[in-house]
Amino acid sequence: MKVTAVETFLVEPRWLFLKVNTDEGVTGWGEPVVEGRAETVRAAVHELAELVIGQDPLRVEDLWQVLRRGGFYRGGPVLSSALSGYDHALWDIAGKARGLPVHELLGGPVRDRVRAYSWVGGDRPDGIFEAVARQVSAGFTAVKMNATPEMRPIASPADAHAVLDRAREAREALGQDGDLAIDFHGRVSPAMARRLVRMLEEVQPMFVEEPVLPELPAEVLASVVQASTVPIATGERLYSRWEFKPVLEAGVAVVQPDPSHAGGISELRRIGSLAEIYGASIAPHCPLGPISLAASLQVAFTTPNFLIQEQSAGMHYHGTDPAYLVDMAPVRVVDGWFARPAGPGLGVEVDEDAVRRAAEIGHAWRSPIWRHDDGSFAEW
């Protein structure tokens, strides 16, 4: 079997899909994208195609190594995301060629179902109690919310207590049996992160996510870890196992590699194994489309130290979730859980006609630009 062609499809709301064709008619799908930089990743995907076309797609690991290491300049969000999409598609082909779901090729499932959480509150979180109550009614036992909108480097007591008040609302709606994840989204300075995680101990979060910017030294993250008993999570803006090692050494409890950014299924597996050495869990970041989610679920079902799965249904960036699969059931949450996918490859069938129609429209989604009240740049 040989790869004969690759195609990409820019589709709403902010996604990029990849199709890899072979001479035996087996096709694989991937989702290589950086939110807000889809066109840039698309260019990288097509540039890397010269390393894939004509090759045996069943040599998944060899092609991963070539795509990762075949250029003198490596890694980073764009190239790693392009690699991720190829890795999804190659595993999809490998499973379809053998008539097995990817998780069976990775050693078989270690669990029967995967727990999911739902987003609430939006970018500038409000209406938390009602939003959480709706998700509880829908069967979710875990939710995640942003902690804060823009936050000054040293915020006022009122702004700090607003974070705690929102978390209290969520805890009240969840009760003591539910789990609450709180995302700082890199919007908070190290000084405020240390203050806020101590305040949030009261509501016992499942974890606080990305408490500080990922480019800061690992010892800064370690200072937040050491400031309280709240489990700390990070990793959506880290792109390889080499970048995860320092944060694990800093003491994080949860790593969050993204299947569309961190090297795909192959590298997520390795990051999960690395985390296991440090007694940490893996909770894949996945606010993207159904192909990325399908890839993430294959990892979730075969990874012993998996914690919980993010998913984007109903997320505030999307509006009405588009249906790009023939059957959405394999990536649909029922009573807070994903069922184990039984279909071959990634376990989903892409509705190619719907994808091609959507690609005729495309999108130009960009990350918001925020400013503080004095006009200076604020982290989104």
C-alpha cells in the first residue's frame, strides 16, 4: 500500500481536516490545526506531503520519525500540529486495513468507558450556577470553567474574590459528588496564581489548569504547585514529551497534551507513559472537532493513567455544532460518558460530502485580542 495524495479542508467553526488517500482505496482522516492559525498549519501539511506521498502508510512510527525529524528546524505548534494530523490519518488507515479500532492496535482497552467533562461559563465567565445545573441535568458529573476574564498582574481583592464566588456557585450546583476543573488560561500572573489557588482550596477543584503561561520557567510553575493542595494541570501549549518533562518535574498532577498539537496519537501515548513515571494523570486537551476527539478517545481507552476527556459539544466558540460525521454516536457523550468505539481505525466515518461543502465556505477564525482597562495588552 502506498500514499497517493493528501487533501485538506478548512471547515467551520475553526477546524482543519486532512484526508490521506492510498492506492488500495483505504483512506485516513486527521485534524491538524492550531486555533487561529489554520491556514498556516495547512501550508505546513502540504509542505510535509512530499515526505508522505509514495510511502507505506502502515509504517506509522517510521513516518512519525521522518515527519518530526526530517527537517533541521523541528517542533513548535505549527509543525507539531501538521505532524499530528498525519499521525491521526496514518493510524486511521492502519486500523481500517486490519479491520480493528486503533486502541486494539495499541494493546487493547484498559477501561470500558471514558468519563467526559463539559465547558460552562464562556470566556468571561458568568451565569455559572445555572450553566452547571444544566450540565448536571444532562448527565455530566464534571465541568470546567474559566476562572476569570482579563486579570491585572496584581488584581484587586474584589477580582480575586469574584473567582472564588464563581467557583462556589459551581460547587453548589455540582454538589460534593461532582468534579470542578478551573482554567486560568494563562491569564493570571504567578503572584496571583499562588494567591488564587490557596483561596480555591475551599471548593476542592479536580484541578486548576494552566495557572501560568507555559513559556515561564518550570520553577515558576513549581512555586504554584507548592502554594496549595490543589492539583495543577497544564500542557495544551506543549508539543512533545521533551517539553512535558520539566513540568512533570515541577510537580503537576495532570498533563493535558492536545491530540491535534502534540504529535498525535503516537506522542500522546508516550506523554502518558512519561506522566505515569511521575504519578501524574493525563487529561487530553480537546476543544476541537470530531476527528481530533476520535483520536483522543483511542488514547483514552488504552492509557492506564488517563483521568478525564475534554470535548467541545456546546462550547461557546462553536454556536451550533456542525455534524461532519455520518454518525455522531461514536463521539457523543451519554450521561457523562463516552462508549468504547468499535469501528475500525479512529472509529468514525467522515461525511465527505458535508466536509467538501463546508470547505467551499471555509473560515478565518482568530483568537480574540484583549486589553486591560489602561489599554495595555491582556492575555486571552
